[in-house]
Amino acid sequence: MTSHFTETYTLSNGVHMPVLGLGTYRVRDQEILDACLLEALRTGYRLIDTATVYRNERAIGNSLKRIFEQDLVPGLRREDIFLTSKLAPKDQGYDACYQAVQDSLQNLQVDYIDLYLIHWPGTARLKLPDPRNAINRMESWRALEDLYREKKLRAIGVSNYTLGHLKQLVQRPHMVHPHPSHHHPHQQQDPLPPGSVASIQAPTEHRALASTLVIPHVHQFELHPRLVQKDILDFCAVHKIQVQAYSSLGEGRLISLDALPPQKSKRESPSSSPSPPPVAPLGALEIMPYLIQKYFPSVNMSFERQEEDGVGTDAVTAATYARYSAKILLRWGLQHGFVVIPKSTQPERIRDNFDVFEFELEQEDMQQLDLYSLGNQRTRYCWDPTNVH
Ligand SMILES: NC(=O)c1ccc[n+]([C@@H]2O[C@H](COP(=O)([O-])OP(=O)(O)OC[C@H]3O[C@@H](n4cnc5c(N)ncnc54)[C@H](OP(=O)(O)O)[C@@H]3O)[C@@H](O)[C@H]2O)c1
């Protein structure tokens, strides 16, 4: 397999972020993490996605330390890895957030973290409509901005923000660029999009309070063909916020053979019909068998056992279907320019999910997949932040 660990997107502050990484949600066991991380890094993954609430930062730190010290991936150093962690909702607010990052640094056993995200727009134990949610996350952001300036974090961002939450953060009043002489000579500079509200000069009385406005470098949210939120994608594009998709495989449910409606063994090209595909249970993607057959012609995609000249071929297995659907979904994300972070604890799947650089979906197939997010076909598999004030 060709190595693709050099494939990166460039964030608005110039930092390079790998296009594909390993998700680690619900993986806590040290031995399993040791095996997964080693497999992933040997395969070519260079991005690891964790969070305080996953309670695996310490174990990930231990695994990485062992890999570096024992040179288990020859030549691999800390600076080759892009580590992401996230602020727990219980730690919202300036002081708690500042401290939480120190704890993450200690648990991960590193001097800096490549990307730190506010995991969720709300605060633990506050009701969703409570206006303190908005105040707290803004205070957390100020702490992240300070830690970014202190170079403890190479990039900062948010996760699970709605368009409203994003606008509130990016279009803050009274925030100005400090006078250039206030900059530390080695300070990271954030280019602001021309005409952004953030670049407007604040009234003089606010200048003393003003600090550099950092526009989030990354927004990580649930994103797959069943949940494309175009307004958020457009906003991110305008403000040069890199989109990172999570639950690209619908937590496994988008790639489940069981979710498909009953199949006919011969499938027609769905591109012959311009209308969106019909709704299926559990958010299945009915186009998938067709796409698998088109891009992986050697895969036997028949849905029943076939006999020809006395030679029998078994029906497609759930594992084969999941394996190739996963590739198509990851490829869809990559071709849209999203960072993808599939999670698996199975070495073979970890390798398979990285083997997505050798084929390309045609434009018409990308469009067909996009159609699944229209109207009532939208499906959310993870958290819904819509009602967080
Ligand atoms: N910011 C947030 O709020 C947030 C929320 C959710 C997720 N995330 C991040 O995004 C990552 C990915 O999302 P996710 O964990 O929700 O789900 P996902 O990546 O959509 O799906 C993971 C599931 O699919 C299975 N799977 C993976 N590759 C497969 C393959 N090739 N064939 C068959 N099955 C496969 C995995 O099982 P096995 O492990 O058994 O292989 C697991 O059950 C998370 O781990 C986390 O790092 C962030």
C-alpha cells in the first residue's frame, strides 16, 4: 500500500492537519489502545482524535510514549503526530478550561497539543436553554485563545456548534487586532477573512480589553451523506474553518447490511433516476451496493447464493459490505475536503479505512450521495446541539 501520511490540509494559521485520523471514542483499555495506535501509526495514520470525556488521554499518552521510546514505528517522533483533544462540558469557563488543558497536556504526556476543541456548546448540569451556556463557552474560548498564544495549543476549534453558536463566536463585537507592537515577535498570527466583523476596530474604551480574535481553525461535527448541514459548511468555507467530520460511518450503522431494504440480486444504476432515493430504515444508503460494485468490481455483491455451471458463489457477507461501504463513505468525506476520523479497534479495519487514496468517486456519485441529506431523510446518530442556548 502506498503511504499517504503526508496528505494534509493547511489550516488558516498555516498548521498542517492530516486528512484522515483515528477516532478513539469508547476505547479505554490500555492493551487495546496500544494495539490500535501501533497498527494505525504503522499503517500511516498521523492524527489521533481523543477527548477528556473519553477518559483515555492517559492511556493514549502511555501508548505514544512507548512507541517513541522503543522506536516501534521507526523514526516516528512527537512532531510527526497530530493530537486532538477536547474540553469536557463540565470544564466550561475561563479558569476551568485553562486548567483542563493543563490536565490534558499532563495526561497525554506532551508539551503541546495540536488541536483543542470545545467539545460541546453547553455546560454540564445547565439546562439547554440556560443563557449561561453562551457565556461559559465564550469564556472557555478566551482561555483557548490564551493557550494558543502561549503555544500550548497549535490550533483551536469547536465541536457540535450550530450555525448560531458559530456566528456568535466569530462575529464577536469589540474584538480587534491588537496594535502590531503588542505582538510577541514569535506570536502566531491569524489571518482574518477580509470584511469579517472581527476585523472592525472597537471603540477606544474597549481597546484595553481587546485581544486578538482567533477564528476557530477547525469545526468537528457529525457529517455523513445522511447529515449534510449546508449552512454550516458554507459558513466554515467563508471563514476558512476546516471541517472535520465525525461518525462518518454513522457509528457503524450506515455500513450495516441489515439496514438495507430487501435486495434484488440485479441492481440498476440509480443515476438513471434523478429523484432522491427512497427513505430506508435506520438511514441505510440504498445506492451503496451499486457503488461498491462500480468501484470494486471484484467484490461479489450478489444478495443470494448463486449457482452457475455447478459452481456456487455465496451472497455478500455483512463484513464485506461494511468494509467497502466504509471506504466509499470516507472517500465521500475526503473528496468534499473534510478531515475524517473513522474509529475502529480491529487492526484489519484500521488498515482498510486508511486504504482510500487509490480510487476516486465520480461527480455524479458524489451528488447522488449528497441527495440523501434532503428533507426527511436526514439522520443524526450522535448528539443534537440544536437547542443549546
Ligand atoms: N466531537 C464529538 O462530539 C464526537 C462525537 C462522536 C465521535 N467523535 C469522534 O469521531 C470518531 C468516529 O466516530 P464514531 O466513533 O462515532 O463512529 P464511526 O467512525 O462512524 O463508526 C465506528 C464504528 O464502525 C465500526 N467500523 C469502523 N470501520 C469499520 C469497517 N471498515 N468495517 C466494519 N465496521 C467498521 C467500528 O467498529 P469496530 O471498532 O469494532 O471496528 C465502530 O463500531 C470517534 O471515535 C471520535 O473520535 C466525536
